Amino acid sequence: MSKRLEVFKFAPEAYKGFGAVHEYVKSALPAELLELVYLRISLINGCAYCIDMHTRDLLKQGVKSDKIALVPVWDEAAALFSDKEQAALAWAETVTRVEQTKVPDADYQKALSVLGEQALADLTVAVALMNAYNRFGVSMRMQPAALAS
């Protein structure tokens, strides 16, 4: 995998904007929930850089490796995930796969009923942000830290 250009080196003002959104969602949502959602989105999109980063961040937060390993199949391992985490992961999946899912009303109502309006709004911003970051990571072949060692 060959590295490509660093987008934000050429678009520093855009980087500031993405950074501001990143800081907003970090202050609005619980850290573990946010990282679980980021990891799930990155797994769906196949972003090696982000998968590596969010796995490491979850480990640093003290999340058990068993839980991290089961993020791809969280619905089958529901006992490891809180109701809010399950709702957030389900919402992240349906929004990330928008072309396939069209984000049905049932998915929206379920997420809203568990998370509430403010958290759902904040989560949707976080999902959109991570999907954008994944597109930078995949298209520019950003190198995971694991490959730098």
C-alpha cells in the first residue's frame, strides 16, 4: 500500500473545520461510545488507519479487548454493549450505509427513543465526520501506526 498526498497539508483551513467538528462531538458524547461508533464506521468503510487508531484509543480508555474484538458483530454480542451503545452502533451502521438502507423511519425512531434528540443529533454529526475521515484515509492510503513500527 503506497501512501498518497496528505490532503490537509494542501487544505489547512478545511483541516481546522474538521478539527472543530471533532472537538465538538468529543465534548458532546461519551468517549467510549464515540470511539466504538468510530471503530464500527471505520470497519464498514475499510479504513485501516482509522481502525488501528480507534482500536488503540479504546484500549487506552481501558475497554476490554473482548468487547473491541466483537464490535463488528455487536448485535450478536449485545450483552457486552449498553442499550445506548447498541442504539448508537445501529444508527451509525444505517447512516453509514445510507445508499443501501435509505435510513428507514424505524431505525430513526429506535435511535431517537433510546438516545434522545440532542444525543441523536450529536451522534449523526459524529457519524458524518467519521465517514468523511474514512474517505480521506482510504483514498490517500494513510498508514496505520501498526505499519510504522
